[in-house]
Amino acid sequence: MKKLYIMLTALMAAVTFASCSIDNDPFLTASEDDAPRILNTDLTESSGGAPISLPKISRDANFKLEIIVTPAEYTTVTWFIDDELVYTGKTIDMPVLAGEHNVKIVATTTKGKSTYRNCTLKVLPLDGDPTLSDDAVARHMMPGKEKTMDGKNLDGVVKVYIKGIECTGVSLNGNKLTFNVPELEEGEYPIVVEKEDGMKYGCGLVIVSNEEFKPAEKETVLWEGEHLVTWGTPFNQLKEKSIEMAKAGKIKAGLRIRAYLEAVDGGGQAAWTSSWWNNLVTGLDGEANRGDIVFEGSKVIDWDVTDVSAPKIIAEEGMFLVGNNYKVYKVCIVETVTETVLWEGEHNVTWDTPFDALKTTAKDLFEQGVLAEGKTIVATVSGNGQAALTSAWWNNIMTGLDGEANRGDIAVNGDMVLEWVLTDKSGPKVAAEDGMLIVGNGYTITKVSVK
């Protein structure tokens, strides 16, 4: 009898547990009055509203994804790609043009309640597809203005579309594509090219802006502190260092000298000169040619480094900031940073398959000055592993050191942008050791550029 009681008790408990499990099933208990939820574990809401990165696909593979929602019976799922409604339904399976796309997935109930996920989808072009230059200058364009972009595999391109609007004035000269930008509001839009056979190819995103392109800048601080400039106390803290830098080619035409200043006693005047108080921009001598700038309050002044600047610094014993009635807080060298894409595609890096697409061309790139001391190699990667920029012999090209322990591996965890700053050892190491690789294991590389 006792055994029968225990069995009945256990059976009742099992039934009760099963009943609770069924009652708690959101698919069965949620009603049309409930707020919708997207249940996909790989589409959880990201922190700070950042879009979710969907897995990359090639442009010959359909974009496939199923959305799990509750209340399932009362919820409709709509899909927007680049702000265009492209599909309604819980499972999408459709081709998407190459490029980086904004994907918005919206779940809406019959009572009008909704939730959504913002995602990015990168669709990679196939070998031989038309592509357009990916650097920031090329991708920046002004509405209503003519634009010329470099590209590859552009033979037969006859039409260009931006945000689905056909551009006028399309012409092709070799691998240079010229067109008129439509009168669009400022924003980021997909650009598509079409060949004579009617086949369209996505070529990524462009920035349409009413402002002229302003390239990024890199500041290298030469000195920081506080120095009061008067007629008797010029700023001379960089006198010796500037001579060394000019001789080493680190002060050269195309750069700028930037000074952070503050006027005192009502106003100041400042000039960038040699230690002989002569103009370092024009190379002219004498007080009348010194180029004094009169200012009040805080002031940031840039002086262009020209072809005459470095020889003048060397010949006339270094550089000064001269004038009267101001304080110097910081002096920098400023260079314009532009990114040049060296390679784009998809390469899985393992111990046996390093990234070697630039192996044989790296030496030429150093000789041409595309790669040089102070420039930065940038690699876009994703995965979980380790990566290093090396010679073809797997040695460190930043330090010049040999051996695995000195290779300089960086941990890869998820989607990342890796950067390596080249040194004076990089070019000689690449030349002596048969080229350049990106090595390691457990990650995919999709773009390599230099800035």
C-alpha cells in the first residue's frame, strides 16, 4: 500500500510538472494582446543600440534566415534592406547584391505592437565582379556633382545607381568610372553598377555629403608643457630635435606643424621660424617676411611644411616659435591620413594557410612608398584565434626580431580591426625575407589596407 501511495504521488507530481511546462510555453500561452518578442538567440539586442553583424555570405549565395517570434500566431515579420521593404514572412531566402547592407527585421502583432532588430549584412563579391575603390576619398561625393571612381573589372559597365536612382553622365575610361551624383539628402547609400547584359553588381556604400571631403588627421606630439613666448624668450625646446627630424626626413613637405597657443596681456603674435628668425614656410629672410600671425585668446595654428622647410631648419640651426605675449602648450606634426585598400575578399587563416595575397607585391609597395615607416597596415578580421604581421619567414617586421616568441601575435576575438605601425625595420625585413604575410590561426580576413 505504501509503494502504491508513493507511485501515485510521483505520477501526480509528473503530471503537475508537465502541465506547468505546457502552460509556460510562450507559443501556447501568449495572446494577441502581448508584446511581440524575437526569440533567436543569435539576434539578442545589442548594447548601446549597435547593429548585429550577420554571417557574411558570397553574392552567389542567398540570404537565408528564420525568425522565431511570439505570439507566433498573431505576429507578422517584415524585412527591410537599406530601408526598402523586400519581404514579409518569418523565413527569408533571397539573393542580395554584393556590398554592406543595413537589415532591419520588424515583428508586428495584429494589435500594432512591434519590436525590431537592426543588423548589418556583408555580401562579398566574386572574383571577376566589378568593384569600386574603397578608400574614404573615393567614397565621398557631393549631390549634383560629377564623380570619378577607380575600379576593377569595369568592362561593359553602362549604368550606375545610388540609392536605386540612376545616375546621368555615365562614362568609362579604362578602369575609371565617371557619373553625376543624384540630388540626394546627406547620408550613406548603396552604389550599384549595371553591365550591358543587364546584370547588376553591388559595390558597397558611399557617403553623400554637402561638405567637401575632410581627410582624417594624425597628430604626433613633439612637445607638451607650458612656455611663455616673449621677444626675449622664444620657444626653442625643439631646436636640436627639429634638426635631427629634418635630416631623417620626418619633417618634410606635405606635413604641418601645429601649435596650441594662448595669448596673454590682451593679444599675441606668433611665427614659425628658424633659430635665425627666418620664415620656414617660404624660406624668406628678414622681419618683414617672417609671417607673424596676430591673435587673441586660445588659438591653434598650422604651418605648412614645404620643400624649403627642412633645408632651412638644418642650415639655420633648428626651429623656433617666436613673437610675443603668448603661451605654448603643445607642438605637433600633423599628417593627413588616407586609407588605400590593398586587398579585399575572404581568406581563412590557419597555421597552414597564412594570408599571402600581398607576399610578392609587398617589396614593390615599399619601393613605391605605398608602404613606409610610420604608415599603418590595417586588417579587418573575424573569428577566434591569433594573428601577426610577419615576413614570409614568419618573423616580426616591426621589431625585426626572429623566432616564434618574437612574432608579436594579437588575440582575435570576434569582429576586429587589427593595426600594425611600420618601422624603419619593416621594409628591409620584407625585402630580405621574401615578402610579407599575415599569419596565425582561427580567423577570417576580409580586407587589408594601409593608412
